[in-house]
Amino acid sequence: MTPSCDFSAATATATATATATAQSRAQPPVQARLKQARTALQAIDHAATGPCPAGLPSLRPLPCLELARGRVHEIAGTARHSLAALAAGAAAREGPVLWLRPGWRPEMLCPQGLEALAGPGARLAEALILANCPREEDILGAMEEALRAGCVALVLAETGTVPDLRQIRRLHLAAAEGVARAVAAGTGGRGGTMAPPPLAPLGLLLSLDRADSRIAGVESRWALHPLPPAADMTPDDGTFRWRLQRLRARDAPPAQWLLAGTGPAGAGMILAPLAAGD
């Protein structure tokens, strides 16, 4: 009986050793798994903070106003809705524009009334999709899903609260995924024709009540403020004067410009740099 017991014990020990060895080979050491997890987190962080993965040209509503695709930007200033309409007009030439608004607010937007601010030939009233959201959290949720779908050229969201950094990172990731999806699908411009660049979404955030909003983690921040008329202007001659500011950008310093003209935005507009303090 003793040899048999010794043989059984030896067999059990060998089996346990082989099982432990197989498990150790199947599962990498703790340090290796931590390294893999760290690499994955760094990839996610790069997607949320890095440039547009597709390397597409930026949306340029104005020569100085550059909005990277696959990213989320902020618009501020007392004339932020006018700047939003100008950006929407540029994006409307490529595809649908989704404007998310709080459904509990009494004021509304008129697409036809935004045409004069969108620039000539924008056809914003045709491309604009207005959506009233019943709750504050629905605004960012709908923005994230629309960016991820890759089927719109621009998503604008008016928010009553300041999104935190985690929410902004989620929006960046969704926009980058939407760009990748749009490029893979080969979507083009209106009418089903292929036209560079593909229908690559980007997001614009603007505060409902704060002209000096500062949202952390956005790709860039722009502000538009009205200026008083010049000495040779009359109040009823239809001339406008704005100060456009680049408050934050990844690869460009802060700067400001004078926008002046008559008639629709972009028609005969004068764009001139302004020195600091002007």
C-alpha cells in the first residue's frame, strides 16, 4: 500500500506543478499585465487629446478660424451665437448640422433667420437639424452619439452646466471614432458625390448664459464680441464690427482680429489683425 500511496502523491504533485506552470505561461506576470494596461490607457488618452486621427484638413469658416475635425471646441463671447451660425454655415456646405438646445428654455432658433449670419451660399436652413433636449444630461449624451455616428458635419451643443474633463474626453473619443467611421465608409458631400474632405464631424460647445465660459480640455476656444461702430459709420447703414479672439489652441498662440463688413457675414468682410489691448 505504501508504494501505491507514494506513487499517487507523486502523481498529484506533478499534476499540480504542471497545472501551475501552464497557468503561469497562459497568464503573463503582474508587471507585464500592468504594462499592457498602461499602454492601453495611454492609447485612449492619446485618442482623447491628440490630433484628428485621419489627418483631414480643418474646417475654416474664416481664414483665421481653424477648427480641427474629430475634436471638440468651445465658442464664447457675447456674440457666440453669431459665431456658431458662421461655423454652422461653413459645415452646412458639407452635410447636415445638428444643433442641440435645452427644451426647457422658451427662446427658439429660426433656421431662416440664421442664413444671414451663415454666409453666402451656405444653405444652412436646409442642412440644420434643431433638437430640443428635455434634460441637461441629454444634451451631452446626444452630442456624443451624433459625433460617434459620423453622419453629420457639425454638432453644436448649448449647455447650461460646464462639462467636466471626463465628459470632454468622451466627446473627443466619440468625434475621433466618427471621423474614422466616416472615412472608412467613404462618405462625401451632398448629392452622393465624393468630395474631399469626407463628412468628418467636429463638435462645438457654447454656454447658455455665460459669455466668459472656460471649458477645460477643449481643442480650441474662440470668442466673438461686437464692437461699437467706427466714427464714419451710421447706426442704420448695416455695417457690423466684431472682435474675434483665439483664446486657446493646441499649436497657436492667443490672437485677435477685427471683422467688419456689410450685409451677410462673409460677403465683403474685412479681416484685420488686432494688437493686444485693442
